[in-house]
Amino acid sequence: MTTQPDQPGTGGPAEDKLAGLVAKLDEATALLADAREFAKPGKLPRVLDTARRVLLQEGGGAAIEARAEALETAGVFQGSDWAAPQFLVPSLTTQALKSADANTVVIEAISELRLLAVAKGEYRHAQVSAEQAHHYLTQVIALNLWLLFGAPSEAERETQGRLAALPRRLFAHLAQRIGYEHIIDKLIAEIWRILQQRPIQVEPVKLMITQIAICQADPSIDLGASGQGADRLVSSLYGPTHACREDPGVDVYRERLAGMDATALQAEATGFARAMHDTGLVSPYHPVLLRHLIEHGDQLLSEALGLSSTGRDCLLCYRELVHALIRGGVHPATPQAVYGLALMLERGILYQPPVAPAMWRQLGLSLSAWSQARLDLAFGETVSPRARLLEGVLCMLGLPLGVGQGNNPTCQSARALSMWAYNDPDYLLQMVAWAARDDEIIMHFEGQPISSMASIGGVATELPMDLDPVSLIVVPHLDRIYAEMGRRCIDREGDPHRWVNPEFHGWWSGRGFRINVDVASGKLVELDSFLRHFYASYHPYYNGNQPLIHPQPAGIAVTDSAARFIGWHAITLLRVNLDPGGEMRVYFYNPNNDSGQDWGDGVRVSTAGHGERFGEASLPFEQFASRLYIFHHDPLERGELARVERDELDRVIGYLERSWGADRLPPGNLQADAGP
């Protein structure tokens, strides 16, 4: 958007000073924009220095927000991590804003204000939607609440000097624009929304809850009427039961357990289990109790895990293995292992003959030096790398739909891990053993072996770090193998997923393949027959009421809240059922960390309230079909085109035409291939 410099002399001294600085900023921005590529680095310091002075003034945040597009277009972020806002990580903002380097603080502040402009609809950005920007800023504010309410600490003043005031002015502006008076309540609602999806990685959520707890405990911070829903979240982490209500520390709690009788231990076990299953979060005190209860009988152990009859039977059948898993992987530093273990027992997968021996192998697995170093680098050295990986294995087997791809283009690999954990857990455990022990995975493509170590680079240009322990070790190998499979299909006509997906994901992936986009031109093709075939394969009313047996890979065209095309994305079809309201819905797994999205034109992906199980996303069948571009099916099943009513097909096509298909329509009528 084009902005005019503020005119000096229209207000008091402060306003005049701001207007003068803004005029200088506009001048410096114009010089940066006009400079040749090689000369831009020489023009940038003046822009950043002037922007810093603007941001330290009252009203400076609004001035930079109004100029965010001009600053980015001029090249402020060029060549830096901030040039790709879709990959920015909220948790890294704290480090940037605490930096003693003024330029780092200023670039981070400009980036936040750029995303604010995007979130408010003032800047239509090519790489990030308004909804994505708003979601990012909500997380950033949650992780940096201390900037919103607290004064600079002595350490900040020592390292940053007057610069310490800049992040506080920035966050005051962000909170005011997003909704200062309800910010805590919105954050709490956002935390509960994320937890409903039961992700494996909960550290960002824990950081948000910790910040809210600090604000609640600080008498100098007045939250007013907000924050009422936070108590359940805070207590689930820091005081779920009577004996640890005041957060006494694990050593004190361990001493208290030693003096408890069976009745008191029963109360503790019940309290922990209720808190864990309510939120999906596990307190560091919970592992202390679990390790104590190993010596006090399996009844209390079952109570502490919150098991049903299925889980209890599994615990009793595999008692020694469960005890070994608790000793090996359940520590105060790996509390989520408790939840993973409980849900793994509830799934009953230990009854599959290969799984229990594979878990024993996992307990004694010798990790390579590379795997140990990678786990220590990502998670610290509080516990051994083997224990950290075991926590990851338990969580993935207990929460197969909680796997996230992080801020990496590795949705195919994340989908594969989730699918194996969901459908073929012993195969997943074999992959973990190969990757963690041998630093190599070998898969086969059409009978030919592919080594992850012999293959050149994958989809990700850098080693991903923001992943769960299993993904951290296995994804780099899978990514290279997936890319190599794609390279072996380069000379083939059509989309390589036709051949890659069944070989990469497993035998249960249908060898039949349909796509509604011409790969060469990007135009839509055979849309009617594509949709009819999808209905015939997956809709219970058109496929003889045959439920989906194995999860199936599929590809969707992701759109933003304005229904604009963002890109192609890998998902897993899980089931198609009537929801509690009687509407036919597609339930699917989305590896992108947060499935609750607005895809525009009234297409809002649901994660709770429509019969979803933990980790599932869902859409009404018609809306899902409108975003689908690839699916697999069994070519030996009946393949007659479904006799779908013309009105229903037209509704699906209407959603498509108003979104990602708008500029992909072929010449003539889309419905030229229409059947009855």
C-alpha cells in the first residue's frame, strides 16, 4: 500500500518529532528501493536506524505498520530468515527481541508489524494469509506476555539499554490492535483449541501456560476479569493433586509419596489421571508417582494411567514390559511419555505379535553418535538420548494423529510416520531402529533398493529441528528417500505420486490413482468423472456402505481464508461417516501442526464438535471433495462412476470454481465429460 509521509507541524512536539522521523524513514526506504541489488546492503543500516528511532516514539508502531509493505518491497528482509514469513517460528521471537544487537530487534519488530498489517487485511501478502498471520501473532504474544505486562529486568537494561523499551512499545501496539482487553481470554481459548487436537509436541503450549501462570502470580499485573479459564491449565502442569498443589518441587513430592498410605496414593493416582486425560498435558510430578507405584501393585498403576478395561488387560498381560518402559522412558523431564504409554495400552497394539518384541528392542537400542548428538541438541541433556527417543516412540504410538511436520516442507514424511504408527506400528519401530542405530534406512521402489545415505538431498533444504524425537531422527532419511523416488519418475508422464505413494507409504495404499489437474498445464481436467469416481470409492451411499479399511494418502489444494490457492498438501483419508448431526463428513489427518483452518468460501475445517477423534480434522463431504485433487483407490474394487445428482456435483464444482480452480478452468464447459 502506498503511504504519504506524515506532515510535521500538525501537533505537539512529540507528534512533530515522530512526523519528522517518519519522513526520514520514507526517504531512506525510497533510497533502499531504488538501489541495485549489490548496493542494498549499504542502504539498509540507515533504514533500520531510522526505524528504530520511530519505534521508540509514541505512535511509532502504527507508522511502521502502515509502511510494512513498502519496507518489505524495498528489501528490508532480503537475504534474511525474515524473508519467508510462512516459516517463522514464534518461539524464536523471544531470543530476537532480547538481543543486544539493535538491528536484530528492529528487523524482528518490523516483521511483527508486517504480519499485523497482513492480519488486519491492510497488506495482501503472497506467502502468508491473514488467518495465518493472526494465528502467528497470537502465539507470539502468548510466548512474550512478560513484554506486555512487565518492566525491563536488570539484565535487559544491562544488555539492551534504552532499546529494551522498543519490544514493549511494539507489544502494546500489537495487543491493542488485536484486542488488548481480551488477549488473555483469547490465548486461553487458543490453547484449549490446540489441545483438543492432542499434538505430540506440547512445549509451545506449555510455554504459553507458564507465561499466563507468571502473570497470575505477579501482584503488579492486573488481568481484570480475564484469565478465568486458565486455572485448569495451570494446575494440570504445576499442581494437579492435593500433595503437589503448591508446586513444591519433585524432590519434596517424592518424599511426600514415601509417607502415603494406599488411600492417599489412590487419591493421587486418580487426580493425575483425570488432569492428564482432560487436557492431554502431563505434570512433571506424574512420572514421579508412576515410578513410585511400580512397587505398589498394578491396580494403582492402572489408576494413575487412567486406563479402561482394555488398557488394564494390556498392562497385566505385558506387566514386565510396561514396568521397563516406565523405568526407561518416564522421567520428570519426559512427562508426556506417561500419556503416550496410557494411550498405547488403550489401543491394545501390544497384542500384535511383533510389537512387544520390537518395544523390548527399543528399550535396549544402541543409538549412533549422530542420533545422540541430534537429540541432545534439540532437547537438551536433562535425560539420556535413549530415554528421550523412547518418550517420542510412546507418544507416536499412543497419538499417531498427533504427528506434526513443524515448519518444514516434509508433509509426506510426517504423513508416513503417522500412517505407520496408526496402521503398522511394528514397521514404524523398525524404521526408528534403522535410523537411530544405523544412520540409514533402505526402502524399495519397484524392486530396487534406495538408501537414505546414498540419496542426494530431499525436499527440506536444511535438517529440520522443530520436530518430536522420532521425527527428528527418522524424517531426514524418509525425506531423502521420498525425493529419490520422485526423481526416478521424472521421465514418466503424469503425476509421480501415482507410483511413489504406494511404494513409500505401504501396500495398503491403493494402486488406482485419480487426479483432476493436468500436470503440464495446471488446468482442471475430467472433473465430473474425477468427482464421481471419488464418490464411488469413498461415499458410503455410493460404495455399497463399505467403510474405509486402511488409511489412504490423498492430496488437497490448500486455500487461505480468502479462498486463494496456497499450495498442494499431503493428507491421509481416515474414514467417512455421518456426524452426530446426520451430515456425511470426511475425517482426515493433516500433518501441518494445526488442522483447524479457514479455507475460505465457508469451508472451515473442524477439529472438534462434529464427531472427530483426537487428531482428526473433518469437513462435509462436498466441501472436502472441492479441495481434493489426488486420491488413491483399489482398482480391483467396483469402479462404476457413482450416479451422483447433478445438483450435488454442481455444488462441489461451485466451491472449486470460487477457490483454487478459478484460474484453472479449461476452455469450454467443465462439465463436458458429465455422466448421468
